[in-house]
Amino acid sequence: MCSQNPANGYFCRPVRGLFVEFAALNMKIKVTLPDGSVREFEPGVSAMDVARSISEGLARNVLSAKVNGEVRDANRPLPGDCTLQLLTWNDAEGKSTLWHSSAHLMAEALEALYPGTKFGIGPPIENGFYYDIDLGERTIGEGDFAAIEAKMKELASKKEAYVRKEVSKADAIAYFKEKGDEYKLELLEGLADGEITFYTQGNFTDLCRGPHIPDTSFIKASKVMSVAGAYWRGDEKRKQLTRLYAITFPKQKELDEYLVLLEEAKKRDHRKLGKELDLFTFSEKVGAGLPLWLPKGTALRERLINFMKNAQERDGYEQVATPHIGGKALYVTSGHWDKYGKDSFQPIHTPNEGEEFMLKPMNCPHHCEIYASRPRSYKDLPLRLAEFGTVYRYEQSGELHGLTRVRGFTQDDAHLFCRPDQVKEEFIKVIDLVLLVFKALDMNDYEAQISLRDKVDRSKYIGSEANWEKAEAAIIDAAAEKGLKTFVEYGEAAFYGPKLDFMVKDALGRRWQLGTIQVDYNLPERFELEYVGSDNARHCPVMIHRAPFGSLERFIAVIIEHTAGRFPLWLTPEQAVVLPISDKYVDQARQLSASLKDSDIRASVDERNEKIGRKIRDAELAKTPFMLIIGEKEAAEGTVSVREHGQGDLGTMPVKAFTDLVHARVTAQLGGL
Ligand SMILES: [Zn+2]
Ligand SMILES: [Zn+2]
């Protein structure tokens, strides 16, 4: 079984019946390709045959195929007239297919090296795949990785086909009983007869819904990355298995490049740089996943917060403040208690019988109550309530990671309550705000994902058809008007409304989801929010959740790694360093640094008894944006000699000219704010 979530429907329905019918009638099938062209083929043709009919070169790169929206083995016969997209390494789903197939290959290697190994689940993940295995008494460590990689390489070169087979539940159970793999047997319990498939390559057979690559020769380079413990089915009460992470590539060169990138990512790791830059720390006593912000980190946060506050003020937001806890009834009303209550921090009890509070997991319910605190008219809308609200969400300790997965974090949250006819305009404004943030942080490579309802099944969505149509159109129009590069995902909308997410590529080409804008029809209804319309009737407002940074913690982690700790001038902890030429000028240097502080410029003094050349070199290495050199001439004239990092000498200028220069740069970076 390959996916952790057997409910997410990778299973392919048997199509043999349909195929026979087509064959009997000797009808050609029509295949619609992504460019809209339609080609005709004999029944029984596979996606791979279609690829070959286009070019052999293409066929060599096809990993799987999307048929009528479903990812399938490229070698399976097409089910009749269909839309077809051939998936290669350049498609996320193609990568996924290669990695999922590689998990099977690694399992085959492990079984060959360590007979008796039992297998849990082995899904593809964002970068590669893992397999959870039970090695019995044996353990494996980094020293074993090379042998596993070598075995994978040997098996891959055999060009073994991945063969799909539908099996009855009884036969499947018999197979894994014989093999003695209790994990697969347990997974089988959750599957119905008629939906069970096996995939076999070489000597290894797995319970799996597929899809897979045609054969193992597509896997050209393998690297086992790490080993960790993982509880069976994520349950701390069950057995701890060994989780082996690995990644594979269709070319050796791609693996080599990936390893270089990883090295660079290690250097930029925000946990490492956060320590070096003195930004934040963690304490076991305070608790895992609860970051402590140090003075420099706090100042950096404050700069981000002030930037956002200024932008929001310009856009008509109003700041509110709400407590860190809320009565349990609040979350029963919001629905969070039902949905997440069991997996959250548990209620706080008071000496009063029956009084229960929850740590705030999100700010929205509190803001709904602010909206409801007085009658609202259509003229009051939109109402934009903003709060830098700190929220708490329980995460398993194994899931915690630096600042990107924490248990307490601060959102730059706001909720826009508006009329249905105002959704588009509000979206445009929020998009502008998100783009302002990206510009200020030098994030220039992004696209927007628009998540809409499933095209066919609309049963799970709440809210009226008319409102959904209006909101979906509003998002699409707003994104188009702003000239965003977008892609639409049908079926990815939340049950309570459509949304727009920005996918940002960082300096290492990694994708981060930032700046979600989400329409919500659910909470206003649950909280019975209303406004009096121009028709004097009562209406339910539309609620929009938005947080351009998302959480300050995660956002700061992203910008540390994106900038390698070299923040833009407006944000960086130290904008300038004053370098006295000798001890004689230290006093003047200190005075200069103090006067810069009065002009809102952050500067320190290098008071070391070093030669000026050495001080300049060190400041260049530290990548401090500006170096201000003070010697006899400067001290006498009240000027500074300015060097810019990476630019060199800017000449001697009055102090005022330098502060003007910095202020002008900062204002430009902040889009005039
Ligand atoms: Zn599988
Ligand atoms: Zn919200």
C-alpha cells in the first residue's frame, strides 16, 4: 500500500468490460491531447503507444499518464475516448510515479539484503519517498546506505517491468499470510474485495493501487538520504518501525545537482542561521515547538509587523486585539471543536465546575464575535479586522521543525467581512498587499493557485450556488486583472469556499506556499452574522481570511533561507558598521553611530584595534550593507567615507547625505510605505 490515506482514491476501476465492447464494435477511440488535438487509435491502445506514435524520444521519458484526470500506468490500455496527458519528470505527478515505483525498488533491495523484512507503507513525498519497514532485531544506519543504493542500481538495470494484477481479497490475504507480513494484512482489512491490486517487479510484490513506471530501467540514480523511527500508522501506542528516506532520479546528473543544492540548503538552514544571527532559541523547559525570540529576532519581527501595519492602515484595516484563550463553546459554534478538538491542546479547566477554555487555535471565531457585537449595515462593509494574533496548535513532537512547524505562532491575520458584490475588489486589494510583501523581500518567482469546486460533485460544498459562482468568478477576474501567472485546481476548494494561494520559488528553487486568501461561507453562517442590506432585509456577509505572511515564524524561516540571512536593507538587523581608522577616532565613531540611530539607521562600531584594511575585509565578509570609514579628514569635516557591500567606494559625503541615501533605498524597497 503506497498511500497513507487509503481513502484518497488512487484505485483504478476495472475497465476490461468496456474495452471488450469497443473491440467488438471495432470502433476507434478518440484521444484528446492537452493541446486540444484529437487523435484516433485502435481500442486497447496504451498511453505509451500514443507516446510512441508521437516520438520514440518522448516515449523514453513517459513515466505515467493522466487519463480523464486520473493518473495511471502508461502501459495500461486506455479506457475508450479520453483526455490524455503524458507525464514525464517535468510533471509533479510524473516525479511522484517515479518515486513511488522507486519505493518498491528499494523494498526489493531491502528484501534481498535483509531477508524477512516486513513492509508497512512506502509513499512518494515532496522530495523522494520513504518506506516504513520492520527489520526485526536488525537495525540499519548510514553505514548501510551504500549497499542499499548499489542493490537498487543492480536491480534497476535489470529493466524489470512493473506488472499490475487485480486480486481477490482472499488471495491477497493468503499471499501476505504466507509471507508473514502482518502490516500488509492489516492494510488489507481496510480494503474491499474488488478494489485490490498487486504490483510486481522482479522478485517483489506489493499491495498497491499504483500507478507505476513501465519498468525499473527508468530509475538511473538512487540515494538513501536518512533513517528515522516512525510509529506504525502514526500511533504512538503501536510498534516503532524504521523509516528509510531516499530519492531517485532519471539521470545521474540530476542527482548530482540535487546533492549540491542540498549542501547549499544546509548552509542556509534557518535553524543554523537563526542561531548564528542571534534571532531565536528554544528551551526544553518552555517546551518543544515554542520559539523564544531574542532581542535581534524580536526587532526583526517588529519591523515586519510595522511594515504590514502601515500597509493595512493604508488599505482601511482596523486593528483589534483578542485573548489567547476562548471558551470551549466558541469552538463548538465554529466547528473546530468537533473537527480538531481531539487532536488539539486539551481544554483548560478553572476551579469552577464545568468551565472550560481552549488555547486559541485561530483568530477567526474571536473576530466573528467582534463583528456580531453590534448591528451592521451594508454601508459598514467591508469591515476589515486585523490582528497579529498568536495561536496554538498541537503538533506531534516528531513533526516539529525549527520555525516551520511549531506549536505556537503569530499570524498576520485579518478577516474581511463584505457583501458578495465586494469580493472581487477585496481580492484585488489583498493581492496587491501580497505582491508588496514579495517585492519587499525580493521574492520574484511566484505563481498563484486558484482552488475551485469539483467540476462534477458539488454535494460537499456549503453556501449557495449563486454565491459560489460569484466568488469563483471574482477570484479568477481579480487574478487576471492583476496579471498573475495562475493555474486552476478543480476540487481543491475547501468545503466552505474557494481560495487563492501563492506558490513562491525561493533562491534554491524550492516552492513555498505563502499568502493564502480564502473565501468562507461557513463561519458567518455558524455565527449567524448578518447585515441589513439596502433592501432593508437581513443578509449573511461573506468572510475572507487572509494572511500575507501566514505565520511570522514560518515566514521568517523562509526569508532566512531565501536570503541566506542577508536580509534586505529595510529589514536587516545591522544596516551599517562604522570603522574608525584608529583608536583616535573611536569617540567620533560612537557619536556617529548614535546620531544614525536618531535617524532610524541601525549601525554598530568596529572598535577593534585592527588595521582599517582588515576591518573592511571583515565587514565585507559579514555582508554588512554599508561601511562608514572615519579618519582625520572625516572627523574634522563631519563627513563619512562610504563603502557599499559588493559595490565598493561611494566617496566621502556629509552624514545627512548618507542617511538620505539609506532612507531612499528603504522607501523604495517598501513600495513607498
Ligand atoms: Zn505502492
Ligand atoms: Zn481566519
